Amino acid sequence: MKLTLLAAMGTRFQTVEAETLYSVSTILDPRYKDRYFTSAESSKLARSALTQEVEKNEESSLQTTTTEAADPASKTPRMTAEPNTSSCFKGLYEEFLQEHAAEQGGASSTVTQR
């Protein structure tokens, strides 16, 4: 029964790391981060997919604020976007990368909870 279950899980979940949604969700989960990827390549792909998603989100946010600024007739609250400041998502992602680098560089890994 154990072998059957392992074989079924292997066939059903062998491509789960290739799915962008699952890999990005895993890397964002503070319990898992990138510890459970089977290869460094799949971890790298997940990080690049997350970076692309953050950049796409920033671009759409800037386009939305630019469109709202161009249309003064609308009665929506004004939002100012400064291109030199990084977004909240990008700052959090950079903080995640720094924490991860510190964990990889140290001899013992400690979990910091906020």
C-alpha cells in the first residue's frame, strides 16, 4: 500500500515545481521559502518568476496612477507615484532575499519570527 501511494504521488506531483503558481506560492510561504525545491534550478526559476510578477505589478500600478492623473474630471482620490521610490512589494522581496542570504551564509540557520 505504501509503494502504491508513493508511486501515485510521484506521478501526480512530479511537475508541481514547473507550475509557476505553486512555485511562487511556496517561495513566498515563510514556512517553506525555497527549502523544499528539488534542484537549485527550480528554486532560481521560482525566484525569477516572482521578480517578474512584482515588476509587472509595479508597472500596472504606475500606469494606473498615470491614467488617473491624466483624467482630472474623475473624482477619485489623488495618488502620487514617484518613480524613484520602490514599491512595498519590491522592498519586501529585497528584505526576503537579504534574510535568505544571511541564512545561507551562516553556519546555523535560525528562524526569525515577526
